[in-house]
Amino acid sequence: MLRSIELTVRNDLADLPAIHDAWERFGAEQQVPASVVVDLQVVLDEVASNIIKYAWPEGGSHNFMIRLAVCDGAVEVEVIDDGRPYDPREAPAPVQAAPGSRPPPGGRGIHLVRQLVDRFDYERTGAENRVRLTKRFA
Amino acid sequence: MTTSGLKIAQGRSGAVCVVTLTGRIDNSNAKDVIAELDALIGSGEKNILLDLAGVLYLTSAAFRALLVATDQAERNEARLALCSVTGHVRDLFEMGGLLDSFTILGSRDEALARLS
């Protein structure tokens, strides 16, 4: 049986805690293992914050949608926005530090996402970016 | 726990200022961590220990905050070290390729013994 929830999110970082709370509640209800709930908290934070920060460079107020579904031992995450075309899978790998120095501060978000999910798909349909992520737990 | 999901507490052990983070560190609240550390370093603290024992998870925004603060500490001839980096939080540091980018000192007691 597929169970899902849909969240409408504003392009405002202040909306992130509501995503985390909704997923924590839904994941627990669906008996998703705690470690998987946490992994997807990180994933949701990275993907949603990228959209909030970069999808609408012209600014203004926008919404995007997150759908979370649990089915057959896997969590499916779909994130749909109507911002500028952007395939997050193309994000460059983080810059490595030179020996004896620290790496530059940014650019690690999508690198984490790649390691935390089993599938990472993207398509541009019409005016929308659709990111689909799958995390298996059974 | 605040509404942002992160609690920041400050204490002192001898010459070491201990900052205890509890909850989640993500894109909604990493700026609070930067502000706290920025203020401490700016006020002249030379030994800062960040205890992550109560952190449920952190995201790239936290790494960014910690890298910025570590650079700032260095410019001010201060030391910023981390302790209680274990379990899933440690895994995330490893995924970020950052275990070697910080001074990570085991438990709080071990860290205080090293820093004092």
C-alpha cells in the first residue's frame, strides 16, 4: 500500500523546519527506520534549500511542492519547482583541500545527497524541474 | 529545544569555552551557529570547544558554518576544536570528506584534557 503526503513550501528558508517536522512525523507513522528518517532529513534540507536559494534568481515569492511516499520498503521523494531549469545531478564534486589546508566552505550539499539515496533522477517537464529520489530500507 | 530545532548553550571549563549544540543543524539555523562562534571569537576567546554529542544530524550548511568559523578562529589566533563526533554525525563528516578538516578530539573529557 502506498501512503504519501504532499507539502507546499515557500521559497523561504524559514519553511525548512516545517518540512523536517512533517517528514519526521510521517516517517515514524510509516515505521521507517530512524536512521533512514535522519538520512532523508539531510537530503530534504539540501534539495529544498538549493531550490529556495537558486531556483528563482529574479526573487519574488514562489512555492514548490514536495511529495513523500512510502511503498514496499522504500521512500520516494519527489520535488517539483517551476524555477529556472536545473539538474542537481550536474552539481560539481566538492573542491578538495590542498595538503595541509582546509577545503572551501561551500558546495557539499548535493555530494551528500548522492551518497544518502539509492536513486537520484531528474527531468524537466514543461516549465517544471522534477527531482525524484529513492531510498530503500528493506 | 527552540522552534528552529537547535539549542546552543555556552559554558566554561578553565580556559576553555565550551559550546554545546543540541538538535539539528541545517540550512534554517546554521547562521545561528556562525553568529555564536563569530561573537565568541570576536570577543577574544582563544580556546573554543564545540560539543556535538546532542546533535541528531547536520547538513552541508553546518559544514559551511564550521569551516568559516575555523578559518576565522585561525585568523584570530584562537583554537576551535570539536568533540563527541560519533555515530551518524561522524558518518556525515566522512561523507562530506571533512574528518581531516577539523580538530576532532574524542569525548568532552578527552578534549578538555587536551585543551587545558
